[in-house]
Amino acid sequence: MIELDDYREKVLGCWMGKNIGGTLGAPFEWKRQVNDVKFYTQELGGNPLPNDDIDIQLLWLIALEEKGINLDARLLGEYWLTYVTPYWAEYGNAKINMKSGLVPPLSGMENNFFKDSCGAFIRSEIWACIAPGCPKIAVRYAYEDAIIDHGNGEGVFAEVFCTALESSAFIVNDIFELINIGLSYIPKECGVARAINNVLDSYKAGKTWLEARDELLRLYRGSVLCGDYSLISKDDLNKGYADGKMGWDAPGNIGMMIIGLLYGGGDFEKSICITVNCGEDTDCTAATVGAIFGIMNGIDAIPGKWIEPIGRKVKTVCLNIGELGYFGDQLPQDIDDLTDRIERIAKQIIWKYDLPVEILKDKISKDKPVDISGLKEYSLLAGTGDISIYKNLDGPIYRFDFFDVMLNFIDGPVIKGGGSKKIKMTIENKYKIQEFINIQWYTNDNWEVRPYKTGKIYLGRSIWPDCIKSIEFELFTEKVKYKINRFVIELTIDGRHTVMLVPVVLLNEY
């Protein structure tokens, strides 16, 4: 049970903490150094700094309002192409890939050095706020969001981790339990999980936050931004922290976020300042720490001295303001409007998925216990089914009424000049009736499809072992004529009007 007033206080706290942390950390972004920040270092005039950490979440809110709550990565990608204006790092790579016809997660994989970077976890809060106390639902949305520009990279695990933690923070107040919940939703051996456990080990061993930072950078660092050594302190340079894989930023920065949460000891000011003082992607890490504190404790727990300099407005930096409507036609102008609109979506999510959470209009009275007998038992930890979101991380999934069709492009969606390309198609029957599926490839005349262009496959009903079948096709041509090559796989069922069309795109790399 969540009281409406408490829910709103937590959502308001989320966005206020996000604005504060992002504004505090902005002047030190991507500097590999130990900072000494105790308060804002810039003149603010009553407004927060604009921050893309919030911008794209405002876009997702508009998508939820316009298209409803049944969103997937391809629909979110359409909004991305229309409204996200910069070509920064993974943002830009995803855009040019989608413009070439590649759908998520391929849009976040191809030619993308930054699939392991920080652009996804910074937009996790919207999903937590629309599914409060229900991480199993929140992470489904987070996954669809993250694969747009992070494909199969560490950036996906970073956003899923943060979303699970933040959703659970609406009803859990112990940071160690929250970290454990978040870890349960990501692979144990991924870089993000290993970096988090590295910080936990340092904390439990009694190391200082500076020692924990050193240990984290020693093992889990990417390169300094674009190899610019002017962004690294002499101290860190002498410690050997200059090198690292380009774009491999999510593990280390999630680790620094955990340092702030643990060593901050539940104190807002201490938590966000330690986070910024760790260096690296400081606006993103401090913004996320601020948001987590706000969800756990509510806006009233954030000291007024941090709120007064920036107020309650929301400022944008990377959205197409003209198309979204100037002077705030569609974009929320402050955290109060943002909270009102998120609340309406959250109520739809809770009803749609029959979630074991109720947002109560009236306060819970000790004298009048609330009847919770109708609510299901619900574990916040991930189960096997929750980890299944990663089952086709290397390719798109097309969901139809009764069937899921998954494509796996062997070695990516690129063919060079001529030759062949292998694509594995997996079909899963999600319904209770077994079927024969007709398969028909539509290609240009100069393409050959092996083992066949036309065939048939049997699928057992959903609870049978043979409800999933895979076929590996090989597309062959002596010469690729076009830069972008489009094909269609048509799936039909005899005696039924069902037609499932699966697009296939191959890029010609000369």
C-alpha cells in the first residue's frame, strides 16, 4: 500500500533530487579527478541547469500519454528520431542507425563505441515512478528504452539495475536491500554487477570512499573523454588511470553512484557531494543519487538550502521544442506538473497489470487497518522469468498476437559488397494451440535464400517443449546493389487470415 500523498512526495523528491544532483555535478562532468564540492559552484538565478538526464524522460512521458502504456523500443525509437536533436555519442549513433533502417537493439549495437556508456541509466526514473514498488514491470519498460542506443551493451544493464532499485525504493528504505534487488535483475558477470560488488567489498572492508574510488578506477574505468588528457588530474594520471576502453563508462559510473549512496550514510548533502567528488560523469551520477534519495525519503527530506537556488522548474536542452510546442504546450514546466502527469500513468499501469500495489487517496489510519487480503504476494527480487528480457539481446523481437519472432544477425546487420549473411530466425508460439507456420521470403531477384525461400515449420502449443523453433537462413548474392537492402519474411497460417510481416535490413559496407 502506498498513500497518495506519500507517493506524490516521493515522485516530487525524485525529480527535485534529480535536478539538484545534475545541477551540482554539471561543471565537473567527465573530469577524471577528485573534486572538493560542498555546494553549487555557479550562479543559478532560481533555475536548475538544463539536463538531458531529464529531457528524454519527458519525451517518454509524452509517448505514454499519446500512445498509451503498451510501448516498445521501436515505438520509442520513432519518438527519438522525431524529437531528440543532438548527435552526441550513443544518441547520434542510434539516430543514424535507425535512419538507415536498423531497429533496436541493432540501432544501439552497430558502429557504437558507446553502447557501454551512461546515456541509458540516466533516464531510469520515469519507469520506476510509473510502476512504484513493482520492479518486475518497471524493468520491462527500462529494457525497451535502453536497447535503442545501447543495444546489447553494459548501458542496458545499468538502466535495468537503476530502475529496479528505484521502483523498489518506493516501498523499501534499506539501501543494501535495494542494491541487492537491483543486482538480481542483471547478469551476475556483467561489468555493472562486478563494479557494484567491488564497491560493496570496499565498503565492507572499512575502506574510505577515496580508497573505494581508487579500487573502482583501477579495475572498472573507461578511457578519459575522447582521450583528452587535460581532463585527468596529475594524481590520477600518476596512478595509471589514463587508459581504458573508449565508451566503457557505465560500470565505473554506476560504481561511483554506489559509493555516494553507501558513504553518504542516508544524508542528502553528503551523498550527492561524495558522488560529484568521485569525478567522471558527475552530473549523471549525482542526479541519479539525488533521485534515489528523493524516492526513498520524499521531497520534504531534501534540505531547503538545496532547493531554493534552483526552484521547481524543469529546463530542457536536447529536445525539439518547436515540434513539442513552444512555451510548454506538451512539456511539463515544473516538477509539480510532471508529478501530476506521472501519477495518472502510474494508476493506468497498476490497473492494467493487476499489480500488488494500491495508491490510496486517504491516509492509512492506525485505528482503521487497511484490508490487504485481496493483494497478491509479490517478491521484489527478479525471478527466472524477469531475466528473460535478455533472451534475444543481440537482435529485434517482433511480437504478434500469438507468436514472437526473434532475429539474430550473425556478426551484425552488415554485408560487404558481395557474399553471404547468416540470420537466425526463432519463432515462439505463445498460445495454447499448435500450428504449422508458412514461411515466405521476399527479396530482390539477385538474392538467393538458403535453405529455402518458401517453407513450413511446426510449432507445438506454448506449454510444450517444441513451442520454440529456430532456422538459420543464409542470404547470398554475387553483388550487393544498394547501400540499404530491405527484405520481408512473411509468416502465414493455412486456413486463417493471419499475416505476420518481419522486416529485415542489411547495410552494404563497401
